[in-house]
Amino acid sequence: MKTLWRYSLAGLLILIPAWATFLILSALLSTVNHLIGDLLVHIGLAANPFIGLILFIFLVLTTGAIATHVLGKQLIASTERWINQIPLVRSVYLTLKGMTDLFQFRSRFGRSTVVAFPFPRDGVWALGFVMGAAPPTVQVEPTTNLLMIFVPTALHPFTGYLAFIPEHQIRPLNLLPEDAMKMEFSAGFYKPGAGWLSAPKTSA
């Protein structure tokens, strides 16, 4: 029964954002086709769904180009700050943005080591991702090496805390980054396979 529940939860974590993305893209494409169709009818031309598809692809590429530009990033950040001031819209937007950002998870954290460490105080443990050694200016402990650990928080997968933890306090786990993220966003309902609390296996 536990295995069935674990499989069901893992399936939902994959299908829900995928289905939401499909519905959103379908709605966007339908809206573009509708607007273009009305415009073509008004100027006396026959509506063509391929024109809407081409314009939709152009819209996606243009938005991506703007989002990767410095000014575009500032514009998006200002828009998100404005959205955060509207309670209902904020909840919907952050939920959907969290789902889309989850698709970029593998490229950002796919090779990170999952660890457990005391956070935010001794006696309380948290899951985190090793981002590398802390910069020399932050290495304030002469007797130990500080590592940068990112601690994600739900609902948005890329918000959280950057902690500087002594290396001897970190316990590497036999847990894939994807499984660690599923545990975070399911509030512990997702159960990874047996042995995940042990040290990761190293190839000989």
C-alpha cells in the first residue's frame, strides 16, 4: 500500500505541472489564433491557424529574448513585485511559476549533492544542496571549511536560504536531487526508496 501511495504521489507531481502547462499553452495558442482570425476577417482574408501558430512561436521567442536581457529582467522583476501585491493573483502566479521553474531544476541542481545539516539551529535538521565552497572572504573559521548550502522552500522552488555550513556538520545523503525536491514540495508525503539516509554510494 505504501508503494502504491508513493507511485501515485510521484505520478501526480509529474502530471499536474505537465497538464497545467499544456492547458496554459493551449489557451495562449487559442487566444492568438482567435485574435489573428478576427483581424484577418476584418481585412477580408481567410483565417489560417498556421499563421496563429507562427505568431505564437514568435511571441514565445520574443518574450524569451526580452527576459534574458538586462532591461527585460528588470521589467519582469518590477512586474512580479506588482503581482505580489495582489493576494489572489499572487497565489495563482507563484504556483504556476513554481511549476514552470521546476522544469529547469535538473539544469540548476541536477549535479548537486543532497545533504542533511543542522538548520536553523542545532537539533533541527534540513535538506539542502551543496553549491560549492564558500568564497575566501566568508571563510571566517580557520579550523574548518565552510560550504554554501542552498535550502529550498515551497512554494517556489528557487526561493530559499543560502547557508554557510562547516563541512564537518554536513551529512551527504543517498538521495537524488529530484527526490529531495519532491520531498520538499510534498511536505514530506513523498517517500524515497529505502536507504536514502545512508551515505551516497561511490563508484569504485
